[in-house]
Amino acid sequence: MNSLGFWKRPNKRAIITGPIVLGLIIIGFATWFQGGKATQQQPGMSPQARQQAEGKSEGPVSDSLLASYKVADYLPRIITIEKLGVTARVLPMGVNPDGSMQAPLNINDSGWYTKSARPDTPGAIVIDGHVRGPTKPGIFDHLDTLVAGDVVTLEKGDRETLEYRVVKVKTVPLDAVNMNEVLRPYTAKTESLNLISCTGTWQKDKKTFDKRVLVFAEQTKAAT
């Protein structure tokens, strides 16, 4: 079961309309990252097969895998939302063959859209995650319970930890998500973090949920 949706840009407005959480009609480098090595997709899979496999894996990510996961010093490595009990790898996500953004294969990983901002740079870092897989909840299953003031942290590849404080949480219908809003800071604070996932009711015909939850946070300080 693929629980996420993807972005299209009809006319001047962007909406989420398909099976992956975040996608763009922008040609980019589709990157898949595991064990510190970047590839175009999971080895042995075509790009199309990889897209179909998104959100299907429910295997746990062990503490040892979290500890050994490596990215460049300046990239997001681990996301933690203490309130939700979330600690997950942040995997770089590129673009699928249909113009949608890649989403993690495993519901216990998160995905950073590589054409959004990087940590400690102006703009909004955009991270997506699955609400659930075929039989189990995903890491963003309770994302819609966050409220203003809650804390999200990102650990970079150099192990520096950055703190972000939620400023706005909202749930919108599937066809009312504005991509321009998701890709920019919600407030005047230029270093921001935006999270997105599915919520609402599962639509069997569209193979996705009928709503999206958007979380907007701004960087407050370096936690370490």
C-alpha cells in the first residue's frame, strides 16, 4: 500500500494528487541513499519499480543502523520528534519518472527533498514521511497531533544538532495543498523546517488519503 501523494503543478497552482507524499514537475536528480552511498535508485530496481515500492517496507531500523548511517557533514542525517517518539534516518529524495518526488521505501525512514533548503541555509528544509504502510503505522502517523511550540530536531552529518520549534500545523484537503507554501518559510524566520504527510480517510480508488497535514517550524538554535 502506498500511503503518500505527489505534487503536480496544473496552471499556476500546485496540489498533491497521487500516490507519493511530495513531488514536483521539476526535473531533478533522483537520488537514493543507504549506508552512506548515493545511487539513482535502489540497486536492482528500475526507477518505476522503486516508485511502486515506496512505503511498502515495514522493517524496523535498528539503533545500529541509525548510528552507522552517514551523509555529508552539511546534510540532514537524523530527525527526532520527541513528543511522537520519532527518531529516523533522513534519506535524500529526488524525482520519480512521473515527475513526483521520491518517498522512502521504508515507513520508518523520512525523506528530504534535495531541491529544498539544507540545514543552516536560508529557506525551508522539506521532509516527508509515511503515515502508514500495508499493516503498520509509519513514523508520521501522529504528525497532526503536533502543536505550536513543539520541538523537532535535525542532526547533521557532522553530528551538530539543530532545533526547530513548530509555529503552525494545519490539515488541508488533498486538492488544496499549495506547493509554494510548503517550499518556503512560514514566517519571516529564514531558516525553517517543513514536514508533510497524509491524514484523513483512505481512498481506495486513488490509493491515497484524502487530506494532508503540514507542519511549519522555524530554527531556534543549535542544540549542541
